Amino acid sequence: MPADTTAPDAPPDPGTSAQGRVPRSPDLAGVEAGLDALQTQPAPARRGRAALSRLWPPVLAATVLLVVWQAVVWSGVQPLWNLPGPRQVADAVTSAAADGTLWEALSTSLERGVLGFLAAVAIGTPLGVVVARVRWVRVTFGPIVTGLQVLPSVAWVPAGIIWFGLSDATVYFVILMGAVPSIVNGIVAGVDQVPPLLRRVGQVLGAGRVAMVTEVVLPAALPGYLAGLKQGWAFSWRSLMAAEIIAVGGSIGFGLGAFLQQGRELADMSLVLTAILLILAVGIAVELLVFAPLERAVLRRRGLQAETAS
């Protein structure tokens, strides 16, 4: 009978458990526990620190500007009535808020700006897709769209007054002419940056024309589209101010542009600076509350920004 050649059972490895798993050393377990604690840190705490880190730089910049402004006023380069200080402007803001003028102007301009921008998005988005995807349309109308974007929006105000009179239609017309070209060019730029491989993958998976645009091209072109939206909002807001400053009277209402023009007519520099600061504040608020979070979300989804930086 042949001898049993099976090797005797080897003694168990002291580092191996009965189930064959290698137990973790206390040091390794402590390191992993620490990493788990970092990864499971409460989300509100992370968001709070991230919000604070984004908040203090603008606050610091505003403080520095106020100090410089007050120093210039104290230097006496201009008389106080011609260059009021922060205190005089704060008094003007309080007075305008008390009599309702500030809130009327702010609400009127915000309503016009938001509605005009949404209309520009609704018109500019499909136009941008057509210009980006149809070659003959791009070759024919692409330079015209770019020229309209370069054209100052204020140039459309006289034409709008002649066509629509002193009414809100003039304001919205100027907003659309200023914002739509920027949105169109933003989509075109975003579509041009979509890798051809994504389109080929969509074709292999059987995506039709509509699915190719809605499920492949537009999601991939989202960063460029978002940049076009930001620029479109900037042009909307600037166009609105130009229209409100020039087109005064009739049924056009009282907005921030009319508020600024009123300060000029009264030679009240405090009112002028109040209107300017309100226009600036709206622009900053829209950037910080709307577009900045959208940009961070897009970057995170593409792995271009760390989660903890949000």
C-alpha cells in the first residue's frame, strides 16, 4: 500500500484567524477608525465651515473698500455734497427704505430682470442647439449672433421706444436682445468642447437625434452652457439698467435705473450711490446664491472639485 504523501497539517499562522482572515493590528484599526470618523463627519459641520470660508473673503473686501472710501472722503478731494461718505449713503438708504422708494425700485427691477432672463433662456437655448448642431445655420447666422453679442444693449433702447413706446415691452425687448446672443454662444462653445467619443458612444447605443441632444450632447456641454447663462444674466441686468435709465415715463414703471436717473436729476449724489450699490448688490447676490452653487455642483459631478470644498 503506497505511503500517504499528504503533508501534515501545518500549524496555524499566528496572524490568521480560524476563518482564514488576517486580523487587523490595533494600530491599523485605529488609523481606519480615524479615517472613518473623518469621512462620517456630520455634513452640516462641513457645510457650515465651507459657507464661512466663502463668506469671509467678500466681507473682508467690502470692509476694505469702505475704509478706503471713508479715507478718500476725509482727504477732501471732493466736497461732501459731491462725494458723500458711507454714513451719508446709509442715511439715504434708510430714508429711501422708509418711504418705500427703495423697495418699489428693487422689486420692479428684480421682477423684470428675472422674467426677461427666463424668457431669454427659453429662446436662446433651442436657438443655441440649432446653431451648434446644424452646420449651415452656424455658418450663416453664427457671425450675426456674435455681432449682436458685441453690440451694446443701449443701442436697442431708442428702437424699442419707437416700436413699443414707453412700456414694459421696450424693457423686455432690450433684455432679450442683450441676453439671447450670449446664451446661444455659450451653448455653441459648450457643444464644441464635447469629446467626439461621447457622440460615437451615443450612436452605438442607438440614440436618435433627440436623445443624442438631450442625453449626450447637452449634459456634456453643461459647463459651457452654464457659462453662457452667467453671461446672459449679466447682459440681462445691464440691458435692463440701460433701458430703465433712458426710457422713463409712460407705463414703464419705476425701477433701479429710474431711481439712479432721479438721483442725477436732483444732483443728489447720495441717491446716485445708493442706486449704484443696490444694482451691484443684486448682481453679487445672484452670483453667490444662484450661479456659484450651480458651478460647484457641476464641478463635483465631474470630479473637478473636492466634496469638502462645497
